[in-house]
Amino acid sequence: MTLPLLIDTDPGIDDALALLLALRSPECSVEAITTVAGNVPVERCTLNALRVLEAVGPARVPPVGRGADKPLTRTLVSATHVHGDDGLGNLAEIREADGSLRYPKPRVSLSPLDGPDLILDTIDRFPGELVVVAIGPLTNLALALQRDPRRMAQLRRVVIMGGAVGVPGNVTPVAEFNFYVDPEAAAQVLASGLPIELVPLDVTRNAILPRSVLQQRLAACPDPVSRFIADTTQRGFQFGEEIGEGGITLHDPVALGIALVPSLTYFESLHVAVECEGALTRGMSVADRRSIPVGRKAPATCRVARWLRAADFRDLFLSRLCPGSS
Ligand code: BDR
Ligand code: CA
């Protein structure tokens, strides 16, 4: 059966790659996209989601709902040093030889519903079936829970890219970006009882895409989508090289890949909570991995991805983004 997906996102270079993976995968149908402030302000994230849709031109364009413009209680911290000022590696500035913009303003229009309402509306369209893949700060999900927890309880799965369970963070020594930006939202979502599958840095860090590998695969399928991918990933590769990672880390595509093919990982049920108070530990994901009898621990709040079949994931990712190449 085709998986109905809603993608909650803050594009973001790796978010854009995750959207492309979903839009080009036959296992799922992208039923809605909601945007949230994160890597860049929400207006830019929204424009970027529309840009991806414009680049792919899917037969059925999903509704796009602009979501929260700031975290629940905090000032937005963004990541333009990673993703470029426009969030997509500054592709909005690229011009053709004749001076025209390579990526003019998209013609795809926005849903009248805001992000949280579009989440609730999409649940109504697919009660008990909808899978949410959340690859930005969790503000929209927390707001949708506040507006209607009963409807949210009808989600089939909630796959979240976020947290760092047994590895260092990527914003602070202990915090991953999505949880760091809106720790209160992450805490509320993790405590909600929703069927959460957490895909933390522990797993996504194993999915590094070297520049040469992508270039070779894109060269084998020259089309406008390949050009879009090449243009938007330039900045990502530069950042990966600056920090010595040897490529782009495919955080968000990994979460999407696991949503499509759960056997890419194995899950461990754990109690995970998010630190909202600490001065040094803001947004830290605190997982109870103590070896004590289950009954003496708080019950699990989610299933945590603990490992990645990295080669299989890379094959899936490249075969969908560069069809026909090998
Ligand atoms: C997460 O942070 C963002 O910059 C990425 O898009 C990803 O969702 C990784 O920590
Ligand atoms: Ca993201």
C-alpha cells in the first residue's frame, strides 16, 4: 500500500533532498508539506518548499501550509552558515548567461491553512493512516497537539529527525539542532504518547555523501532536477569540507528513508525526554539507557533508531534522486 506522508520541514539543503527523495519514491504519496522556522525564517523555508515542488513538477502538487514563524517560547536560532542565506545554498541568486534568474519565484501557491491546521486537516483525510515525517524544529507538531490532541492520536507513525542519544550534539556539546531550536516543542511532542520513531544524530551521521559520488551520479542523468540538486548542494559540500566531514550529512533524507523502509534500521524503545531548563544543556535529548529492570524506569516515549544500513540507504537515495544512474 502507498504510504500517505505529510512532511513537516524547514528547508534547508538536506530538507530539500529529503523532499526530493519522497517526491520520487513510489512507496509513498506526499499528501501535504508544512513549513516551520528553523534553518532559515519560515517565509524562506516556505518559498524553498515551493521551489522544490516547482523543480520536480509532480503530477499532483501537495498543499503547502506555512507554519510557525518562531519557536514556542524562544527567539529563533537559524543555520544560514550551513544552508546559505536563502536556505538552499543561495540558488535564488544564480543567473543564466542572459542575466535571467535560473530559479524565478515559484508559481505553486500556498494552502489557506497554516501548518498545524494543515496537519490536522490531512489527518482527517487519512484517519489512522497518515505518517508524519518531521525534519525541522517540532513547533508545528506541538501546536497541532495543543489544538487537537484527539485528532493527532490518529497518526499512524511520527518519524522525527532530532536529538543526539549517545553521541555529541551538532549545535552544543549535547544538543542537536532541531531540538535545540525549540526544546519546549520537542519535549511536548516526546511526552505526547504519539507513535514516535526518533532518528537521532547517532544514525544520521553515518550517511555522508561525498561530492564526487553525487557528481558522478548526476552526470549520468542530466535533467533540470539534477541541475537543481547540483546547485543547491554546492554550499552543503563546502560546509561539510569546512568542518572536515568529507561531504553532506544526509540527516533529513535518512529520516525519510527510514519512514519508507523501516528495515534500514533497528529500533530500541526508550524513554527520551528533552532538557528545557539547563543553561548548558538546552535541547539535550536525555535517553534512559540504564540497565535496570524495565518496571523501575519511566515507560518508553518513543522507538529510537540505533543503527543504519548505510550502503543500502545510499543506494536508495541515489537511485531515486538520479534515476537511471548506477
Ligand atoms: C538537522 O538540523 C538541520 O540543520 C538539518 O536540516 C537537520 O534537520 C540536523 O541536526
Ligand atoms: Ca531540517
